[in-house]
Amino acid sequence: MRDRLDEALDALDRAEALIRKDGDDALETELYYRRGDILFAPGRAEECLTAHEQAEKLSRKSRDSLLDIRALAGMADAYYAQGRMLAQALQRPVDAELRQQAEELIEKARIAGLYFGVTELQAVAVE
């Protein structure tokens, strides 16, 4: 399995070079999201968290709320893997519009039977 993990990460490294040339924030967000997921499986929680944090930062640039939610869910998985509470993972300001979009997408995902890796997402509104 270790060889396959290294192959997957190498493939993402090659893809990252191509994506950066193109300057597509949404694709780069997806790349970091995938990297985080790949690193989650073998228990590399710190690296997983770093990848999902980078995905979250890039998702803001792309202005795609679904990418932001996926990055946050990945961060929650990483915090869970580290033995932290989900609330601690998501204790950061989120504007009301993004929170509303997140709640709507999460509800749609629950209805569709999708699984984000967490049972409850909470956001703290910007004061």
C-alpha cells in the first residue's frame, strides 16, 4: 500500500505543476482536497490537515462554496483523526451567506445520502 500511496502523491505533484501554470484556483483547490483525502487513509493527520487548510484558502479565491464546504469537511476529518472535536475544527468566522449556502448544501447531501465524513457541521457567524 505504501508504494501506491507514494504513486498517488507523485501524480498529484505532477498535476499541481500543470494546474499552477494554468492558474485555475478551483482545480488547485480540488487537488489539495484530494491530497488531504489520500493522506487521511494512512493516518497522516497533520499532513491531511495542512492539505485541507490549503484547499480551504484556495476555495475562497475560487468563490465556489461547495469547494469551501468540502475543504472544511476534510479539515473536520483531520481534526477527528487527531482526536479533536469537530467544533474546534470549525471555530472560525464564516459570513452569514456562506453559512446559509453550507447549510443548504449539507441538507441536500443528507437527503441524497452522501457522507461528508462528519455528522454535524457548525459555523460561527461573523459578528
